[in-house]
Amino acid sequence: MDLPRVVVGLSGASGMPYALDLLKTLQGLAEVHLVLSQGAKRVLWEEMGLSPKDLYPLAFRVYKDGDLGAPIASGSFPTRGMVVIPCSATTLAKVAHGLADTLLTRAAFVHLKERRPLILVPRETPLPLPTLRAMVQAAEAGAVVLPASPGFYHRPGSIEDLLAFITQRVLDHLGLKAERAPRWGE
Ligand SMILES: Cc1cc2nc3c(=O)[nH]c(=O)nc-3n(C[C@H](O)[C@H](O)[C@H](O)COP(=O)(O)O)c2cc1C
């Protein structure tokens, strides 16, 4: 059975454990097409002591951010959707304004233009006005802005529980089923 294709973009914001949790959960659920920005490589190392190569086993294909000729740069390459996790303020601003000068931002642009799910997971706090405005603009363009702000009503007992909360919400927006976190009322 063909798995749905999901593009996962990592940009240079804090929150790499969220990205790792999502990538691990997508195993067996989706064909993952992965791209990391320059900033993401640095933060991945600082936060997790990992290099991009460590993520290769978690993806069907990994692209260079400068490879603007990659399949995910084209609307003719069908996907279920794209997630930018974590989403830096820089990448958010680029996506909001239609800048597509890297593969990650081009793939995000393509998801907006093709009206496919684009889920942006920023982590920044507090939020300056330019980022707040970019969030509104991205949402108006069709993106889902899904901040990495886990709830506490499921009484998380570990960091893994907090990560699972965000992964669950992302999967919901992609229409993928995996019960990672208890749902309210269940
Ligand atoms: C350890 C570390 C943590 C960072 N955390 C954030 C962050 O949470 N949010 C953010 O917008 N930028 C953060 N930055 C800065 C971005 O990585 C930087 O602005 C980068 O140019 C973003 O570009 P990119 O979106 O193409 O990765 C961080 C940088 C480092 C080194």
C-alpha cells in the first residue's frame, strides 16, 4: 500500500525534539520527504547533538536546501501536506510573504499555491509584532499556525507527553491516524 507523502521541513528555531518526535511517529504512516535549512542544522546540533545524517533513517528522501530542482519544489509532485517544525521567525516571515529562495521555503510556497495543508510550528516567545503579523498573513494564505504550546489537560508526566501532544495535533491536520496523546473527553 502506498503511504501518503508528507514533506517535513526543519528550520532554525528551538524545538528540535518536536521534529524528532514527529519524524519517529510518521514511520510507517507516511513517506517522509525531509529538508533542513542551514539554521536547522546548527540548532539540531546545539539541542540534540545530532547532525542531518542522523535523521536519514527517518526519511524516505532527504534534500539539500539549495536544491531548488527537487521534486518537492513542484506542485506537480503530489503530497498529503507539509509541516515546518520547528518554524523559525525567519522562515515564517518568508512563507508569509511568498519568498521561496530555498527548497524549504519553495516547498511551503508550493503547498500554499496548491491549497494543500501547510502546518507551521513556531516556538518563539514572546512574539514580536513582525512575527505576529507574519502569522496572520500565513494563516490568511491558508497555512495552519500551530505553535509548539502543549496543553496540560492530559496531565503530562514527561517531556515525551508534551511532545506527543504537539505531534498528535500535527497528525490531525494531516489527516493521519496515530494515537499519541489522550484526547479531551476520552
Ligand atoms: C541554538 C539556537 C536557537 C535558536 N532558536 C531560535 C528560535 O527559537 N526561533 C527563531 O526564530 N530563531 C532561532 N534561532 C535563530 C535562527 O536559527 C536564525 O534566525 C536562522 O537564520 C533562521 O533561518 P532558517 O529559518 O532558514 O533556519 C536560533 C539559533 C540558534 C543557534
